[in-house]
Amino acid sequence: MKGKIIIGPSGGEFGVRGYIKAFDAETGKEAWTTYSIPAPGEPGSETWPKDGKWKDAWKNGGGTMWMPGNYDPKNDVIYWGVGNGAPWIADQRPGDNLFVASSLAINPDTGKIVGHFQYHWNDGWDWAAMNAPTLVDYTKDGKKVQGLVSAQRNGVLYWLERDDKGKITFDQAEKYVYNNVFKSIDPKTGRPTYNEDAIPGTGKAATYCPTLWGGKDWPFEAYSPKSGMLYIPFNDNHCSTLEGLIQPIQPGVWSAGVDINKLNIQLRDGWKHIGGIQAWSVDDRKKVWENTFPHSWNWGSIMTTAGGIIFAGGTNDRMFRAYDEKTGKMLWEFPTPSGIISPPSSFSIDGKQYIAVVSGWGVDAAWVQGKMHDLAGWEKVVPEGGSVWVFALPDDK
């Protein structure tokens, strides 16, 4: 990005104030730092407590920016995702809490925030918006507009419009998995209204769906200009119950405002699947096809190709698969030694096309797998791997 390396930290539950930093690629000198949570007096600071016992909540409010952003070279704007608020329990930081759970538009020269959209205010479910939105030009009122499309952890798919300067405006939102928190979404602003019974509080237990792993966690969705569709690695029919507590906040120490040992998963009555892949027509704003995995969550990013084939892993059966992008028909699968939670990549050498992926399981995927063993009798442990697998595509004939 114009000679800069840009990176942010993870660990929104460890008493931090989220940020990203830019460094000169040649010298390593820091160029700028942009915080996701404004200090008092900065734009957006009015959405954080100004006085009372929570007046310093902004100092450790989370909002880490731990996934890579997207760059719009035409308009010279960076788009970056902002993670969850901290502590997780929202009543410990009253207010909308900008720019938590948001997408930001940033000037790459200065780091100045030039636009934003917050997917849900006063995040209380660990629904991080850490994935940057996908830059897609889509049809609106019969005309092509510069857009942003994002399948969020809260289980809602968003269409946003971006202008030449980075300003972001709401266009449309559709739930792609079950969500019992949002009673409605304002059709003009995109701001949700909440079911109060599904908001965990300090000393108040509440059950919400989807769980903190969301309709889609860190894995990337992917867009195909050829099909005009967005492909979402989703998880549905899972819920959690959380109850907040007061924890000391100290940088570097866990302080999510919940007892992590009581974190649980509940399955919706009548559930038949959790993981799967959905394909949505971006212009038509409709789901075109869906594949489901009856015995697995989906932890795998998706890659589209110019050949009309999408590649993805993500399942506990260790398979790496190829699908027809138009119909969702599975065309090929290959068993690897472990589950795949990393994104595939494609490259060419001397005119020969290759697909590469890392096979390796762990972290949240492994923890959830253990819970599903207890809940549904699934295999308890998936081998963690890891290894790199490279596949050669057949020559064109």
C-alpha cells in the first residue's frame, strides 16, 4: 500500500485499545498509528461513557484490528475491519462504542479515518467485525455503484456504498443465518434494534444466537466477478448463554467480563446442520444455492477462480474440495492429514497453474469440535497437522 506495511494486534479481551500501525517498507520507520477507539474529544468519543464508573472504558475497550484490510487503488482508500468491544459485556461500557464492530475507511498516507459503518452498536456478543469488507461494484437502482459487501459475524450480510473519498453509506442487509438478537434493522441506516432478553449483562444471563463464533468467524468470504456471486463459509443453528461479571482490567491479562470456563454451546431444536457454504447474487440480493455439512462446522476460507471453480476446506473430515461456482456441485475432494482452517491460494509457474493450502487444525475449531463431541457425538479430536499441500491443475486442451 504505497510503500507501507500495515498491521494491527489481536487480543481484544486483554485490556487493550485497538489500533493499526503503518511502517515504511524500506526503513521500518513508523509512519502513523490509528486507534479504533477515539480518545476524549476525538470524533466518535461521544459514543463512550464520559463520566461515572465507566468513564475510562475507552482506554481498554477492545476493537483490535487483527485481520488484513483491503485497498481501493482507484480512490486510494484502505478499508479495515474492527473487532469486538471489551469487556464483552456491553453494560460495562454504555453507548454505541465507535468504532467497535465497524468497517473503517482510512487514508493510507496519514492514517486518518475518512468513513465508517458500524454493524451493531454497543457490541455485547463478541461479534467482531474484523474481516474487511469485499470491494464490489454492484447494481443499485439500475446503475453500477462502488460498493462494499460483507458477511458479518452477527449473521447478517450487508451491502454498503462507498464514494471516491471513502465515505460509507448503508444500502441493504439480509440475515444469512438465524439471529435472535436483532428484532429489526433500519432500512435507511442499517442500525439494528435489539431483543433485550438476548443481551448478556453483568449478573444477567442471556442466550443469544449465533454464538460468539458468529454466522462466519475469521474465514474469508469470496466474490467471483464471473458469476457475480459472493460465497460465504457459514455456521448456523448454534447459540450460547453468557453472564457477565466484573473483572480487573490490566493490559495483557484476560478481562472479557465473563467466566471463560462457563462458555458453552447450545444447539437449536431440530437442527440438521451447522456448517456450509452459501452463494449469494450480489446484484439480485438473493441466495442462489447452499451446501450444508451435517456433521461439521465450517472454518475454511473460500477462493474463487477465473475458471468458475471455488476451492475450500474448513470441515472436520480433513477434506479439501472444489465446487462449481454456479451450482454448488462438488467436483473434487482430497483427504488431507488434518482439518483446513487456512485460506487456499493459487499461483502459476511457467504457465502451469497450482492450488496450495495448509492443512492444520486448532484453536477455536478444536475447542468447538470437543464441545460437539459432548453435544452430538462427533469425533472428539481432529489431528492438528500441519502440512502444505500443492495441487497441479490439468493443462488446458
